[in-house]
Amino acid sequence: MSEKRPVHVKVWSRQRQKNGDKQTFTNEAEGHLYQKGDALYVVYREGEEAGLGSTLTSWRIEGKHATLIRQGETVMKQVLVKGEEQRGSYKTPYGTFELVTRTSALAIALNEQGGHLEAVYNVRLAGEKSRMELRVDVTVL
């Protein structure tokens, strides 16, 4: 499949800070799903309500790892590989920060018909630690 298929993307995440505070976020958007080489891509635009300005978000799924790429007011590349620590950066209008991710659980059930991705990971951003739970549901329209 190389043509872009329209999809509905629903993202649910829960962030737990080191002090125990929890925040839950949900976001829904229309986007596209397509294959490029060995990778499957899910691309959608996150709006102001997600707190990211107008940001183009892409998930690149290759084998057993997933890469989150954000481009726009916020620029970020975050790689999720179960059992591994990955380093990246998080660039905002306020500066660029080091981003370190250690993924403890990653389940990918996504193909050209849609599906989902689930992950649990620890994140260290600018020295602040938190634990993230994430689910991304992709439905072909």
C-alpha cells in the first residue's frame, strides 16, 4: 500500500509525575495512513487544544519499534523500543531540552487496515522524570 488512506486517530495518554500527580490527555484528529518502504506511517495534525500549537505528528512503525515525530511549533523525535533507553530532543519556542525515554512495554497491532499502538515508558525531559501510558487507535475511514 503506498496510497494514503484517510483515518481517524484517537490518542489517550496518562502522565504520572515523580511526586504522584497524574494528568490524562485525549486528542482526536483526522489524518492519513500509508506504507513507505518497510515502515507504516500514521500522520495527523494536532491543534491548539493539544497544547502543541499547530503541529504535524507522525508515527513511524518499523518492526517492533515506533518513532514519534512532531514538526511545527514543537519539534520532537522520540523512539520507543521495548527494554531500551533512547535519547532525543524536544524543541519548543522556549528552548530545546534533552529527552530520554525508557520503554517498559510496547504492543503494536497496526497495519494498513488500522489498529492500535500501546506503550508504557519513563521519560526524562529537562531533568524532570515522569511515567507515561499511551494508546493510539487508528480507524480507516
